[in-house]
Amino acid sequence: MPIILAQRGAVARGGARGYIPAPRMSKSETLPILFVPDTRLRLKARPIGDADGDKVRALADKMLATMYAAPGIGLAAPQVGEGLRLVVIDIQPKEAPAPMVLVNPEIIAESAELAMREEGCLSLPGQYADVTRPARVKLRYQDLTGAKREIEGEGLLSACLQHEIDHLNGVLFVDHLSALKRNMILRKLAKDLKSQQRG
């Protein structure tokens, strides 16, 4: 059933920068994160099936280690070159680690109320912009045992869930911006990455 809250078009402004440091939680090896303009970030990820079980469990552990080491609060499998519908998240709601692994997540309801929050992305390092999204969402997903689950999110969790599911569909946070703002960010990113390669 849809989550209809507040009036359509209302915009609540988010707080602090969306991607915040998190402690390293796993001793698992980390994976290289793809940066824009890597074309793999634009591919739609495929659903995970029963035959993917062992691979997905190992990948989830490495993705969590990679996310914490970056540091970030969310990571989708396409960001590490795996075209699977797998997302890991930890927004540390009580300032303590609370990792979540979502297999085949899908948004099944969203609020009419909108919220604006500054977002960043591990695939666009150092770039941030205000993004407007539904303030609340409800997701259906599977956990690593294959059990079906649902979760509702608002605030930072809502933004993070939507941001990571976008990655599964080949969408980046800059795609929600005006062409002018998007191009400014992409040019700055290209310049920053080139500078790092020279250094």
C-alpha cells in the first residue's frame, strides 16, 4: 500500500552531507570502485537468482569492507564492476555499525512529500549536490538467506536507499540535476581525477 504523507510538492531540506565516514568493520579484502565515466556504471544490473548464492555472500562481505574503507554509507554491486542487484548500506542510525545487505531491492511505495538532501557518491569522489527525492520509501528485498523482507525509510536512509537502487538501474545522482549543474560536476571530477593521476 502506498505511503502517502503530507502534501504533494512539499520539500523538506536535508541536514549534513550524505556520505559520512564509517569505521572499517570487516577484515575481508576490498574491491576497486569504478569512477565515472566508466561505462559499466550505466548498465542495468540483473536480478540475483538461486545459483548466485555463494558468489553473492562473498561479494556482500567484500562490498561492506570496501564501503567502510572508502569511507561511505552505501555501495551497489555495479560500482565494483558486478552487474548484480545487490546493495550494502550502513547509515549508523545510533552511531554504531548497523550493516544491511539488500538482494534484489525494489521500491514498492514512495511518499508524495519530497525532501532535498546533499548527496555524494563513491563513484564521483569529492563531488556533492542537493538532490530532491521522495521523502519516504518502502522497499521489498531479500536477505542473504533468501528470505523476503520489507523496510521503510525516511531521512538519510530514504535518500541512501533510493541512491543505491538508482545505481542498479544505471542511474547516478547527477542525473537528477539540471544539465548545467551535472556538466559542471562531471568536468570538475574529470579534472580532479586527471590531477590525481599526475600526482
